Amino acid sequence: MGSHDGEADELPPPPPVPPNIVPIKVDDAGRESPPNKPAKPQRVLRSRPGIGRKGLPIQLYSNHFKVSVKDTDGFFFHYDVKMKYEDDQPVDGKGIGRKVIDKLQQTYHSDLSNKEFAYDGEKSLFTVGALPQVNNEFTVVLEDFSTGKTAANGSPKGDDSPGGGDRKRVRRPYQTKTLKVELSFAAKIPISAIGQVIRGEESENSLEALRVLDIILRQHSAKQGCLIVRQSFFQNNPSNFVDLGGGVMGCRGFHSSFRGTQSGLSLNMDVSTTMIVKPGPVIDFLLSNQKVDHPDRIDWQKAKRALKNLRVKTIPANSEFKICGLSDRNCKEQMFPLKQRNGSNGDYDTVEITVYDYFVKKKGIELRYSGDFPCINVGKPKRPTYFPVELCSLVPLQRYTKALSTLQRSSLVEKSRQKPQERMTVLNDALQHSNYDSDPMLRACGISIASKFTQVEGRVLQAPKLKASNGEDIIPRNGRWNFTHKKLFQTCTVDKWAVVNFSARCDIRNLIRDLTRNASAKGIQMDDPFNVFEESPSMRRAPVSRRVDDMFEQIKSKLPGAPRFLLCLLPERKNCEVYGPWKRKCLAEFGIVTQCLAPPPRINDPYLLNLLMKINAKLGGMNSLLQIEASPAIPLVSKVPTIILGMDVSHGHPGQSDRPSIAAVVSSRQWPLISKYRASVHTQSPRLEMMSSLFKPRGSEDEGLIREALIDFYTSSGKRKPDQVIIFRDGVSESQFTQVINIELDQIIEACKFLDDKWSPKFTVVVAQKNHHTKFFQTGSPDNVPPGTVVDNKVCHPRNFDFYMCAHAGMIGTSRPTHYHVLHDEIGFSADEMQELVHSLSYVYQRSTTAISVVAPICYAHLAAAQIGTFLKFDEMSDASSSQGGHTSVGSAPVPELPRLHDKVRSSMFFC
């Protein structure tokens, strides 16, 4: 063997082992840290530094219900569940487990010491106190059993089965199946660990004890026939359904989960909505889904994709099956081999017959329209089981997991809104109907749930004052302000610009006139446009890339030089195909700032002001400024150079499993300002929530997102390095908090050290969560809580530094507060200082004249990720991952890189 470059010469062979010595195997030696490098200590979550005092007190109710736990001396016993058929094949059908465990409990109740079970539906079962044996094996017989599994040899039982090959087609009613169930002891969890949850002492036992309680809630709902989506439960009650069109319905249900809070254990209960497939005849679903009025117009390739894996009930057998696909031929032409008993000697003959003839002639079932359409296959691709489409009905409560259209999404939002008082009434009724106090498992561990909402004391923070042009004060009222008789704080000049129209219907001359008039009133100097470029009618049906290229050819040929700004008119407001390629061309290739709009039927002055605010911010202006920013007098931020980062990862819609995730970092610039930002965006592996591009060293260069932000801060802030870094992170769950402060924060620190090894800024990390179920209601008013409402007692974490903030004015529905968690704080914010900073950052959003519900840097990160995400042509990406089931393992597939933004626009607020 030759030695490798740069390595020491090969070592001599080891000495021979004496015959009386057994060598010891070293396991995973390479994984241990060398003795001179101790393992890096893990950062722990920041504990609460006290509660805030600022603001006017307000009495509120919260949708948390107090839980008392009487018996804390016992133990939860955890058992692993294994289920097999008689031939030792594992049971893998979804939803079968609960039927099996229910039957086991009925059959062997006395043998199991009358124990109640909490079963998660898969492989874990819990009891209060131990079962009689450590390993328990049982035989369970299920009647009327249908899983789609055939006997080991696949041979049909009995005659009259519509066989394809040796496959059994129609199951006889009351078929029985024998299963073997093994319950093996796995762990013992003290019920007293719930006390650790209440004290905020998170341990493996406390998290597991809380998980058991949530499993009990899920099981309670499963026994009532609910659809279960994590901790949300949906009943088959048509009064809870709303039609969204396209064969999709919104289904209203309830979220229930146990949480440890400052006032003890509580049950958090909220209204929840999911999407389900419209139940009923398959043909009706397809007509609605494809928006056609006759079965002849159905696209059966689309139908195959829409129906795959949905469950149907068939007639006349009234059995339930999962759809595997469709037949290749129509019902009248699709043949299969049918086995028939030959006389009295018990032999079988096989005859070829069509599915249509089998059902019409053999079964005597009239088929009105199915003959000319494909059959539904409820078997397997290689061993099909066919039914005519009109004999199949979709069963209720099946989740619809594909992306909703814009129209469906807006319909869902509109139809699921509830005013605060209505929501309180619905939740009260839901708690009473759920009847949790009767649940045998909850009673076994001494748990009872109060019937009243928890009363909490909130505080309403005073809205920060803003500055307009010439130092004029703007005083927001109810989370809103306006620029009536005022000019924007710092305005840009709109020169060297043109209008581009992609076939939108609009009176462009009037639009330009009204836009320049409004611009002048707000202090923006707006020259007349060089030209108006209309799309040629012949290009309207051309591929989108050609449409964009053709428009740029027009611009190049008619303008004296490169434009500084382009106003682009689009024909559709949402999902216009031109938007992404146009933005990419302008921002990445040419470095031209562009503002897109789809003109509404009536363009008024408020609409034009909103448009001008976006244009002003993109071209370097500022619409308004915080008074404390102008002073500057922001506690802890104005005294020391401080950069504020907003970080977010956006993922593809459901069903787009191979679409790359997009990570965005937005950073403040021109300290001591906190109203100006720029953005950097990278792609990363699909569905990867942790950011992988913060620090990317390649040789002597760092190509990560943080380096760009730090260098821009340095150049825009008088050549000062930030001594403090405040990070607002969106989109992570509580289980990922330690990863944020131990993995992502480490990457950010490494990016700093890569620039200057001696530089050690202080870091504060805050996570913002919108996807939670805590709501607040005023005690003496039917209205939403006022903007600026903050809560940091009773329903917050018992130990960690967190609070709820409702900075915005909720105009429709019930306001959803943002839940802020301060995970790490080296800067040393008090509760009041952190809450005031968060509140102030909800008033610096340059796109509107309202306070927003989450801090502006996070909103900007959403916008940047969404806009740059349109650069990639996701529909043309490789189907490699979808051919393997549509899932890409995290970190495995190469992801397409985004084009870099042009130098001219890289530090602009292009995302506004």
C-alpha cells in the first residue's frame, strides 16, 4: 500500500495476539472527544428576568382551563405494541390498531386487572399502574375485517369473486381475522413528573408524562369517531362543514392539549379548521374537483392523481377500501379472469370476463353510466381489484392535503372567522360536550378540568410616536395612522422610469397622472415616464420567458439608457405567471427596481398612497420613523452599535415535497436606525427547518448569509461593527429551541469570527410563533383586545422568558397574539425593555400605515423568501424524488441555487 499525500508513513503491523488473550473491541472510539478538548457546554434556555410593569392594566380571559391533578404517587407504564397476522406478517393498515386494542381490552379485561389503556394508534400503549405480566401476548379475533390484505397464497375463497389473476375481489360480509398482539414493557414514568412540567423543569419524564396526557385526549376523540390531526379533533357533523369548491370542504373542529403554565397545568382548547375531501359519490367529487358539468369531460389522468389513496365504500358489499389507481381500459373493456366452480366436483374453471359484465350479468346490478369510464382499482397495481366508478362513494372525514387555490384559501379564511364572543361560546360548548371528566384514563390519574376560562391580567402598551417629513409628529390611534396633510419622512426621486403593461386592462394615462399627483403631495419628485411599453397581442399566449424577453427587447430599443425604475402592470393579482420571471430579469440580470400591480377596477388615492410607499422604500426612501429612533433613545439598542436580524425558512405547499426550502435573513442597516433593512436568500433541502446557509466557508471565503449582513451593516453604519446582535427567528417549534441556540447561533458566531477572530459581539435570540392556540378575550367587551396588549403571566411558561403580544388591531375574526420566546440573552434585556422593543418593531413596517402582528424583520424575511422563491421554475424541476414516493430525505438531494441579485439592488428593500 502506498502512503497518501500529506500523511505519515504507514505504521508497522500490530504484534501477534497470544493464544490466551481475547482482544477487547473498541466501540465508536472515533466519536469520543479527545481528552484535551472537552465537550462544548450546551446553552440552556433563558429564564424569566421578572414580569413587565409598563402599560395600562386590562382584565382578560384566556382559552386555558385549569387542570388539577390529585393522584401524583402512581406511575404511567409504557408498553411497546406489536401486531401480527397468524402467518407472522406485520399489521400495517392505518386505523386498524385502535380496533384491535379495543377488542383486546373487551376480551381480556379481567386478565388485564381491569386496566384502562391510553393508546397512540401506532406502537405505544400506556396504563396507570403495571399490567400483570412484563410481556403479554394475546390472540384477538376481529369480525367484519377489511384491510386489503390477502391470504399468503392469494387464492380466492368461495366462488363469485371478480378475480384478476388469483386475487379475491368482493369480500363476504362478517369476514373474521385472527391477530397476535404482544405488549412488552418499555418504561415507567412517574405521574409526579407532571409537577416538573408545572415548575418548568423539563426532563425526559416530564415531556413523556405530558405526551401521555395528550395521547389520552386523542384516544378520547378517536372513540367518538373523530378525524385526528395531531392534537386537533374533527367530528363527522355536516353543520361543521363549509364548501370551498373544487370538491374540498373546510371542517371545523377543536384543538386540545395540556400545557404547563405559571398557574399550573392547563388545558388549552381552541377552534381548529382542516380541509377534507367532499364525501359522497366519486363521480360527484371529480365533477366538482375538475369544475366540469358532465362525466364525459373528466380528465382521467388528473382524476387518478386526485383519487390516489382516498378511501371509498363500495356497494353492494358495503366494504371500505383504499384507492390504488384506475384501470387502463374502460369498464366495458377491462377484462379479468374469473374463477367459477365447475359442477359438483369442486374444481374451478377460469373464464375471462369484463368488469361491466360481471356486475351487470353476474351480480344483477344496473350500471347507468360507468361502462364508458375507467374502473376504480382498490387492490394493488399488480393485483388489481376493480369496481365501476358509480358503485364507489368517498367516505367522510378524509383530509385534503394538496395546496388550496387562492380562491379556496380566501373562502376558507372568510368562512372560518369567528368574533371573540362567538368563539368563547363555541369553546364553552365544546368543553362541555367533550366530557373529559368522564374519561376513565383521566379519572385513573386523578385529573379534573375546570369549566371556566382562565382570567389573566394583561397590559396595554402605549403606541410609539412616529415622525413624518420636517419632524412632524404622527400619533397612531388604535394601531393605525395616516399621512393626511403630511409628507413622507425621507423621499426618493423617481426619474429614468417607464411603464410596462403585460396585457392588463387599465387607463394608463389616468393612472400616471394620479400617481404623479399623489407623489407630489407626499414629497416624492416623480418625473414623467420615458415611455409606456404595451405587450404585443401576439405574445399573450407565448411561453412566459419569451413574453418577458420580448418586453426587454422593446425597452432596450426605445430607451436612451438603462431605466432606474419600472412600473409593471399585470393581468392577474395572484399567481400571475409573469411575476417570477419578470422579477428575476429585473433584480438579478439588470439591477432595476420594479413595482408590480394588477390594477383594480377602481383606483383611488389610498391605493396609490400604498403603492407610493412601496416604491419609496424600494428606491431608498423612508416613509416614517420612530420618534425614539430619531432621538435616538431606544433602550440598549441606540447606545451601542446593534444589528437586528429577521430569519425565516419558507417551504413549498403541501404536495410539493421536492420543492427546495428557501432561507431568508433580513438585516438592519444604517445604525442607529431600526427601520431600514436588506435581505439575503439561499435555497436549502426541502422541508429542512434549521438554516443551513448561515456560515458556508469555502477556502478563504465565507459564502453564508450572515457575512453579507455584517459587511453591509459595517459599510452603512460609519464603519462600525455591531457590538450587539438581536436575532428574531420565525417558524420553529418548541422542540427545536435548543437547536436554534446551539446550532444556528454557533454558525452565526463562526461567521463573526471568520471576519475577525477577536470580535465577540453579544447575542440575543428571540423566536416568534404565530402557529399556536392561545387566544385572549376582553372581560367586559365583545371586541378584540386592543393593539399593544401584552401578557406575561398565568398562561406563559412557568420558568422561561416568554410573553404574548398583540401589537395589531384585529378588525375581523379573533386576534391571534404572537408568542415571543427569548431563548438566549447576553445583552441583558428586562421584561419591559424586550416587550417595548418588540412593540416598536411592529410599527416600522414600511408597506402600511398600521401596526403589524409580528416584528417587521420577520415579515420582511417572509416577503424576501416568497419573492425570490418565484425566481425558480419549480414546475420544471426533476421528478427524481417524486418517483420515489414524493419525499426527499432532508439534506440528500442537490438543490438548485438562486441567482445572485445585481449589485445595484442587493442592499435595497426590493422585497417591500
